[in-house]
Amino acid sequence: MGKHPCPECGGDLEWNAARQALRCPYCGTVAQAAPQAGEGAAPIVEHDLAAALANPASGRGWGTARREVMCQSCHAISVFVDGRVAQRCDFCGSPAIVAHESQGDAITPQSVLPFKVGESQVRDAIRRWYGTRWFAPNRFRRAALTDTLHGIYLPYWTFDAHVAADWTAEAGHTYYVSESYMENGQHRTRQVPRVRWVPAAGSLRHFFDDELVPGSTGVHAPLLRQVEPFPTRTDLRPYAPEFVRGWTVERYQIDLRRAAELNMADMQRQTRALCAAQVPGDTQRNLQVRSRYQGRSFKHVLVPVWLVRYRYGSRDFQILANGYTGQVAGERPYSWVKIALAALLALAVLALLVVFGQGG
């Protein structure tokens, strides 16, 4: 039994995105209470990254019995906490799914961003998205139906860190000089840009707060970046099984060590850009940055997405919607016939303009 049994029938309550409340899937009873901190759930805390990497944590578990399955096609691992049995992979549609033995050293999520956007809203948004794909084949709109819409919790890592950086560079200041030249036998002058290079140096102090690194392999990475951000800084809830019961949960396959490496590379890029923005002048060269990162911490969280996956021809496509903000991104095939016709139409219009222009 979950922490919130239905007051009418005793069934396990589940999180309902449309009602923003716990709802019984058996009798429909809605309970306004939702799992909060202080109700037996662990508080949301940042974990020391160095300590976790040195001694991998076993986590706190999912709060109830769970079952894991792996897709043999796309290799996504799905977690079920409600006794459901998957028939097909929610990420690629393959029926080739097998039981997966959970790893004892896996870090389990301690916080979750619950679904906020309901299924009907997402279906409407995706239909609008379909309607604007002008160069998609006509069969695409008929084949890519939203009846394959799935609500999925994806694994994410968030990272915090303080950075102290010192930088040096050559700052370029543009100025103009007059230059004489001959044109058609006449002396003329023009302004020519020159750059005066001077040494520059400075320092930077910055706090990286909840930098996101997806742990998912089931959802195509470019789509995830298009539907971010997820408000993990402000709206996370302590993990409770009621939030994920009835939904598919993907288990991370980008582990903490790899995610920390990706985060470090991204912080280094951002730090360099922040230092570059401090360099005075119009241009710059030979930027050198020396950075020190301290207090690195992390959280493992679950974030909500709505996913449509479909096959067109020999390729698999996905459409993704942020389950909290409703932002939509998707992949689609192109109709080269439509593109060719549009190009021919553009050329015809251009030809007519030239003809009328000459006639004038």
C-alpha cells in the first residue's frame, strides 16, 4: 500500500497532471493532498560529488517494489513501480524487451518534478505542431497519430559548483585612419580600420546552480535540449511513489561519473564565455583562463515528458513535450517533392518580377 490510500476504495492514489492532485485510478476519487516534505519523505538535499564518486551510494530505494525491463533495440531501461508489465518499449516501440536486473549500486532519485501539463493539452499542442510542418509528406500527418502518446519520467542529474577564475588576454580597440587611393584618375580618401592591441587581465566569481545533465538514452538528446529548462531549482518535490505510480520511469544509463564529466566540460565552456565577456575593447585574442571549481554537489531527479514515437519508412521519429511547461519539439521526415515544387514556384515568381522589371 502506498503512503496515500484512496479514502473510498483503499486503492493506491496516483498523481494526476490535469487535476494537480492525487487521484484513484479505480474509483476516480480525487484527494487534494499531495506528497510533501515532512511526510516521511527525505528532504531534498545536495550531495557532495567527490564523496559520491569515491563511494557510490546505494540510494534510498523507490519506496516500493519495482520491476525493470530493458529494450533490446534502443537499450532504454524502464522502471515500473505498480506491477505493470510492458508489452512494447515506450521509447522506440520495439516488442523486444527483457527483464533487467537492477544494479545494487545505482543511485536512486530523491526528488521529482511532477507532471503539470495534462494529456489533452499536450495532444492539442502536438496537433498544432503537426499543422505547421509544411514540407512534411502528406502521409506523415495521417501516420503520425498522437494515440501513441506516453507520459514518462526521465532521469536527470543537477550539479552545483562555485568557480573562481583568473584570465588574461589581448584586448583589441578599433580605430580608423585615413587612406588615400586613386579611382578613375582621381585622388580619393577612405577610412580604414586598425586595431590597437593592449594586455588585459581580470577575475571571475560565479555560482553554477542546478546545471542539468540528462541521464536518458531513450529520448533523442537534441529534442531534450529544445524542451528544457525544467524548473528543478524551485519546483521539485521529495520523491514519493505516488508521483510515478501509473507512469513509465526511465532508469539512467549515463551514470554519475560520466554526467559529472559532461557537466565539467559545460562549466568550462561557460566559464570561458563569461571571462571573454569581461575583456574590454571591440575584439580579443589569446584568451587564457585558469579556473578552480569548489563545492561541487549533485542531485538525481526525475523530470516529466510526454513522448510520441512513430516510424515512417525505415526511420524512427520522436516528438517530445515538456510535461511541466508544455514546450514541444519534434522530428519529422521531409517531402522532397514539396520542396522541389516550392523552389520551382519561387523561381517562377522571381522570373516574373524580372520580366515586369524589364518591361517597366
